[in-house]
Amino acid sequence: MRIHPVPAFSDNYIWCLSEPESGRTLIVDPGQARPVQEYLEANSLVADAILITHHHPDHTGGVKELQQQWPDIRIVGPAESPFKGNTNPVHPGDEVVWGGLTFSVMAVPGHTLDHIAYYSDTRVQDKPVLFCGDTLFVCGCGRLFEGSPEQMQTSLQSLRDLPGDTAVYCAHEYTLANLRFARHWLPNDEALEAFETHCQALRERGEPTVPTTISQERQLNPFLRWDDPAVVRAAEQYGARHHLATETACGVFAAVRHGKDHF
């Protein structure tokens, strides 16, 4: 199997997981139909199923048109959601089986209340697979449009606990912007500095910085490092200036999120 990023809008990635033999393709968060249709046509592939992580239009906007072209397509998404286009609604704890893969449905509220993620421990391109929408980004996390810091920190903890070699397929190319903030927050972090240089080179070549891995995010992402002394110190200093409590892991995370929101 092969996972391919289909760019959409200005910075979205629609993930297409294909079986080379059959041409069947699983599509994740199709905010637009046309880029998916062009990719499938160019590679002689067929849309077979869709995974939706949450209801935002840049993740669901292409579903109806794809369904019109492939009427039997299976559309999997959160049952408790403002998006009502699912043919197969799922709840956290359910499993989704496709093409020899079994995905566990994980509750990851925070960015939105209906947000779910799909994790499979079966290796694709030599790694377990996580489709996490807008919950976890490379060196970042989603804005809290609907959920609380407590919900998001709990969601991120559940992702941080996954095996380190898990490939993280998030839905946006936000990496360089996230790194600008991370480097501002942790200016003496040499690993972050080196990673920023690496990602700048990737983008200059027109290559994506995604996927990342859970182990890489544990090491680099300030939104996952609420127990890292350097991040805690920075959060305490920031919290003192902005009257934020930083005594708990959630408090540290909330301070980092507040800092990014006002960066």
C-alpha cells in the first residue's frame, strides 16, 4: 500500500491510501473533490472509502461530489457531529476495517468536539499509521475552536502514548509557522533549530514536511512537552506575565497554546 498527499486549498493535505493491485483508494478528509479526482484519474485509481476526522468544511467539502461520482463509496466519520454525510458513523472505540487494515477510532476532542483520529498498528510504508486531522501537527496542534485545554491535552496525551515509530499524517502544512513559534518559545533548543533548517530545505524543494512520527513530536513539539523542564520554565515565565496557572501538565499546555494564539 502507498499513502500519497494530495494538496488542496493553500495548505491542506488530503491523504490517499491505495492498493496498487486493485486500485482501490481510501481518502482522508477530502475538503475538495477536484484534486482527488485528478490524482485518482492520473493514477488509474478508484475511490472506495472516505475517512472524516471532524466536521470543518476544509475536511468535508468534497465528500458530496465524490459520492456523486462513486455512489457506493463508504463514508466513515464521527457519529456525533454537525457533518451528517456519513454512511458509516463511528464512535470512539469502534474499529474501521479497510483493505487488510484495521483502524481504531480514537476520541481526540479539542480542536472540535466531534474530532476523532484513526490509528492502525499494521505497518504501511514500514510504519504504523495515524490519521489525526487537525489535532496534532508537526511541532504544533490545532486551535481550540470548540474544546477546552483539558480536553486537548488529554487528546494529545493519548496520541503521545502511541508507539514512537507511528507515522503521523496530519491535514495541514503548518510546519514552518509552527517552528517559528517553537523556536521563539525555546530559542536555545538545538534540535529544534536543526529541524527547522531541515524543513526549510524540504519546502524549498517543494516537498512536504509531513508525515512526522510520534517519537519526533515527543522530542520536538512544545505542545507535547508539558513535562519537559525547558518547556515548563518557559510556560511559568509566560504564565506569570499573563496570569495563567502553570502548576499542572494541563496548565503548561494551556500556556503554550495561549502563547501560540497570541504569537
